[in-house]
Amino acid sequence: MAVRRATISDVASLAGVSIATASKALNGRQDVRASTRQRVLAAAEELAFQPNALARGLLSGQTRTVGLLTSDLEGRFGIPVLMGAEDAFGAGEMAVLLCDARGDAIREQHHLRALLSRRVDGLIVVGESTDPRPSVSKDLPVPVVYAYGPSDDPADVSFVPDDVGGATLAVQHLLALGRRRIAHVTGPADYRAARDRAEGLGAALASAGLPQAGETLWGTWSQRWGRHAAEMLLTAGPEFDAVFCGSDQIAAGFVEAARELGRRVPDDLAVVGYDNWEVLAAETRPPLTTVDPDLERLGRTAAQHLFAAIDGKATPGVHKMACRLVIRDSTARM
Amino acid sequence: MAVRRATISDVASLAGVSIATASKALNGRQDVRASTRQRVLAAAEELAFQPNALARGLLSGQTRTVGLLTSDLEGRFGIPVLMGAEDAFGAGEMAVLLCDARGDAIREQHHLRALLSRRVDGLIVVGESTDPRPSVSKDLPVPVVYAYGPSDDPADVSFVPDDVGGATLAVQHLLALGRRRIAHVTGPADYRAARDRAEGLGAALASAGLPQAGETLWGTWSQRWGRHAAEMLLTAGPEFDAVFCGSDQIAAGFVEAARELGRRVPDDLAVVGYDNWEVLAAETRPPLTTVDPDLERLGRTAAQHLFAAIDGKATPGVHKMACRLVIRDSTARM
DNA sequence: TACGTTTCCGAAAACCTTTAAGTCCAACGG
DNA sequence: CCGTTGGACTTAAAGGTTTTCGGAAACGTA
């Protein structure tokens, strides 16, 4: 550990110039003779000079730092969004101050204060589900962008996955493979994500003039529920040649149970999951065709939009981000 | 968005006192009459005054901010460590600057510069595996603590899970249940984690005077490998009544294949995993007994140690953190 | 030589806060 | 009435950097 850090004043003395000249030389500005600039640069190098970002920020009013407020780091969905954002910010020479409120509104307020006190240039709020969440942006001195979980205030800027479109993608894929009787097993009905995906399924079927195979089965986001639903449907359910599952966990349970009941996937039964959670979707037998909400891209886009909002203007409202279909072996032509 | 933020000078004018008095009133210091303090506090409230952390940091030389440098956010192990650290820092009113180097040394250097330029008070480096990694702490003006992946310089401070001890825990559990012939299926031999766990197994067996059932099977950290190993062992392998798997993924594949081959877990065969990756370990049939490296605690401990290092002295060297055994249904008395 | 122009550099203010040192005044003891 | 004490407040400096503006030297032109 070095004792004291060099300041620009040390650099200036060593180079035999004034502070002002040193500053200009280091920042590549005009009005410095080439030879002088060289001397300053050499001095800075020798002293391992690093400009003090605090002083710089104090003067300029810009910290080149953004706050990232997440309500739930534990969850699986926040991380990819965070990674995408970190990626975009890193490329823009921005630093990210990370705060996890753990779903606690008090802690969120506390973190918000801390971030503002540190004079962040902007804020990204990452929700824990796609359900709208309370806005924090009332009377804030910096721009805010919501990612994954939208703000409940339509005047804010939010980026969310287009779950209706994602479900439509899945259904259109199944229809193109010749499947006609599609069942739906999904998570709890009080999740926006579950309702949106069911809605997408319904819309796609309706526009193809087909009925859904049985009612939508609402349950939990677990493998266990997927197995249970499979047993129910396959022993006493309606006829169906495909099932659209609301998550990869459900789909993994479903294919496992179907397999044990002697149904061949995809021959007898095509299965589509949701989330493209690789560790699960790629390890089931057969590997799952699934909808990928592309959360990393969502995070990156949100970050880029925050840049725009910081030095210019933002387009408010909820932006729906398209999903991708990842085709693996759990679906095939009949 | 407000136009301009109130400074302490605005608060002072509004309260009709000098800046110094305002500062003292706001910071709860002596030499301020109670009534004056009230006036200042009211003024601060009215203007929504937030002290500028930059100015404060510039003066005090402390930013109450630490850098968290991770080589691999994508991986499963960095996140819990990060959460633990974030937890400890949040409690200490510290903020966390997050940087992900994505395993790239250049990017790591770049982030390091950025963090130092922002005058962080300390640094936590989170590795992507338990293998030693190059030290970054040579001639750094701030203390550094390594978490999960230790530094290759013994003079640094590192916190790593005690994989040897974790494996011992698992084996002792199996022995206590009356199992005597224990096989071992694990990941690649070029992972320190795999070697440590195999070593723990060997030591525990040796001190019980028992031989290992067959050679250690080295493979990958995947479910697929677990299945494959199970098929090999159960069709043409040695006699065994328990298997210690190097990861929950391997164990999940193993129990699945064993089940399909008609072996009952835990009756015929006890299975222990490693990592306590809940989504997997709790969803297999039966749920997995597994070793929990308690990474969140590891992160928290590392953070607390960084505090100590920041304002005092640190005890260098590699600190091994004990693991916990989580007992579920995949193990039982014979 | 006198004067205007260009080139390069330095002095000083500004950003916001904390704190050491100094000022003022009332109360109090003698 | 004077000196002392101590409470309540203010002044000013410090922290590191950027930037504006003014100044000096060198050079060209009349």
C-alpha cells in the first residue's frame, strides 16, 4: 500500500509547470507545446498519477456513475438484466453502484438517498417480476429507467419483456409443426407473466381459429407442479399433441413425468418451455424448445436508454422487448 | 426532475445562519443552540437537502465506497458471495461499485483503474473458481480482500470455502448411516474444487480405515455426466452402497439414472451432492442431501474483514470457511 | 522602433463541505 | 466596574481538479 497518492500538483511540480498547464496537458487540450505535454505525461507516469474523480465530479456536476437498484438479487431474473446493464455501462466508462433492497420499501428509500447523496447521474430500477411496481421517480433530480418490472407511473420509462409476443412465438412454432391441440400449464394467476403468456397463447390460437386443449392449468413455477400437471393431463385430460409450459421448470417436470408415463417427446407430444434457463432447458431429455426473453439485451437496452435520458431526452412509457424462440429437441413435426 | 440541488449554503441562508453553523447543526455537533438547530433542520427538510458525498469525500479522504471486482458474474458462485458482501456493506452504510471483468485481464486492469480513480476505500475480488488467481494488490493504495478464489500471493487476504472439510462432512455422514462402500463421481481434475473434495473423501475414508469403492471418476460438472457415470457404475462397476458426487448437477443426473435402472435411493444407494443449489437439490426425487459451502456467509465475512482492513489491521493468508451439511432424503440409514 | 498577432503558460475562481481558530457578548465573581 | 469564563456563532482554510482570463514572450509588419 502506497502512502499518499500523487495529485496533479505533484505532477506539475515534477514537470516544472503550473497546475493549469498540467491539467491541460493531461486532458489533451490545446495551448500546450508538444514538448511540455511530453514532460507532463512522463511526470504523471512516473508518479502513477490518477486524477481524483471526486474533485472532478464536484466541479463538473457529473460523476459518470449510475445507481442500480434491485429489489431482489436472489431471484433468477435480476442477474441477467444486471449483467446487460453492467455491460453497457462498462463500455461507456460508467461505473455502477449496486444496491439490493431485498424487497423492502424502507431499505429501498434508504438506498435511494445514499445513491442521490453520491450524486449518481442516473438510476436503473430492476424489478423482481414483470408486475408493475411503485414509482420512485417522483421529483428525483436524475433520470430513472425501470427494467424487467415496469413502474406503475406511465410517465416513467420502463423496459419489460413482451410475454404476450413470446407466447405467440411459441404457439406459432407449434402450429407450424402441425400441432393442433395445445394445452397450457403455467404458474400462479397472480403473476403478470403467467397471465400475459396465457393471453398470448389465447390470441394466437384464436387467430388460427383453434380452441385450446382444455383449460389453462394454473399452479406454481416448479418442476413438481409440472410433473403433477403432466400426470393429471395424461391420465384424465383432454386429447392434446402439444403443451406450452409457462416456465422451463414446469416444462422440465412435465417432460420427465411424460417420459415415465410412456409418452414420447416430441413424437407423441411436443413441449415448449419459457425463460431459456440453460442449466435446466439444455439438460432435460430431450432438451427443451423454449422462449428466451433475452434479459441481458433488455438490461443493455435499458442502460443505453438511461444514457440517452441523462444527456438529452427520453421517450417515456413501457417499452416491450421482443423475445426469441430457441428451438431444441422437445418439438418436432408430427 | 428538480432543476438544481440545494447546498448547505442554501440551507444556511434560509435558516439565517452561517454555513459552519448549518453544518454543525446537521451533523449533530456541539455549540449550536437547540432552537437554532431546529431552524436549520427545518430549512434542510424544506429544501430536501442531501449533503454532497463528493465534497465530503474530497475533504475526508474517505468515500465510504468499496469496489467489488468479479471475474465472472455469469457463474453461479459469484452471486451469493456478492450478495453476502452487499449485505454486510449495506449494513455499514457503505456503497458497492460493481465491476465485472468477464475473465479478461485487460478489462480487469481497466476496472481497477476506474475504481482507484473513484477513490474506493477498499476492494473485494471475487474469483470464478476456487483455484488461485493472480494478485492485483501489488502496490495498491487500498486494502484488498479476495473471496471464493484466493490470491496466488500468500501475503494477501483470501477467503475460500473449505472443500476438504466439506467432503469430510459428507463422508462422515454416510459412515454414520452405516454405509461402507462409497464411490466418488466428480468434475474435471483441473479444478481445485474437484481435487479438494476428492482429497477430503480420501482422508475421511483413510481415517476410518476403509477403501474407496472404485477409483474416483473425473468428468464434467454436468447432469449428463452424472447420468453417464451412474450407468457405468451400476452396470459394470464395483459394489457400492453410497456415492459422493462432486456437485449437485452430477448428483441430480446420478439419482435420475439410478432410478431408471431400478435402484432405490436412499434404500439401495445413498447419494450426496455438493453446492446446495436449491433449485436442483430440492427438486430431484428424492431431494438431495448436499454440502452447502455457505457462500453468502463467505461474502459477508470477507466484507467484514475488509472493514477491519480499512481501519486497522488485517490478518493475511488464506482463510478456509467451514461448510454445512444439508440433509434431505437421498441419504438414510441402511 | 512601435505595434499587432500568435503561442504558450500561470493565477485564481469555482465546486461543496468540514473544522480549527477566532469573534462577540452575556453572565458572573470579585 | 473590570476581568474572566464559556456559550453561540462566523471566518477562513483545506481538499483536487477544471476553466476562464490575463500576461508574457516571440514574431511579423509598418
